[in-house]
Amino acid sequence: MPWNPWLSEDRAALLAHGCVLHFAANNTLIAQGHVSDALYFMLKGTARVDRTTGDTVATVATLESGDLFGEVSFLQGETTTASVITVSDVEVLALDKPALDHLLQDSPAFAARFFQHLAVVLSGRLRDTLAALPALPIEEVSPKTRWCEWPTLGP
């Protein structure tokens, strides 16, 4: 999701604290299974997000100008869940943890907007993932097997 709702000073702060990188088409920006030490913003161009399972490679998303990526590994310090491969020539902003920590501590207002934006991005990705899953069977649960009974209020 693009950072369009952010203020221009947020974009300026990100650009001042990050590093702008240029990549030609067909380059791997993030390789699945590696730990990423940066959070990325797509400034120009297009990339695809590929997830490999066994011998199967599936493109699960397309990234365009304004999109945030690499957040799962960056925030959790675990290996990446997918690869990001450039489709066209791209320009990305890389922001490492010390730079982001500085921005978040320096400006509580920036921090609030950043985390709100991150929540919107992650909830949108969860919604897209759930929409791509086949429908799961849901069984009726009788009132007697529910995990919690609500108390009756009033006389």
C-alpha cells in the first residue's frame, strides 16, 4: 500500500535517513529464507513477490511505487517468507533498524503515522491472503460446547 497518506515531511525524513538504491530488471532484492536487515519502500518501478514451496514458485504479489516491503523479516528478525524480484528498473529506499529507531524516537507523531500505516499494510495483506485461500468448512457449534458462557445480567 502506498505511503500517500503520509505527510511530505515523513517522506523527507525517510529519504534523509535511508539509502536510495537502484536495481535493473530481473534482480533479486530479497531472497526467500534470508534475514533482512532493512525495511524497503519502492520509489520507482515494479517488482514481484515470489514464494517458493518445494519445486513450485508462485507470484503472490506485485509491488509498485509507494509500497513497503521486507517488513516481516525486518520486524521479527527471522528469515524472509518470499523473494522480491525486480520486473523493471527500480529505485528503492532502504531503511536500517538504527535509522528507523532514530526516526521513531525523535518524533512520536511520525511513529504514530508509521505504525498506523504498517497496520494498514499488514491487515490488507492478511485480507488478500485469506481471500486467496479456499473456503474452509465451518461446523455448527452447539451452545453447550462453546468455550465460554456469558453471565446473565440483571434481575
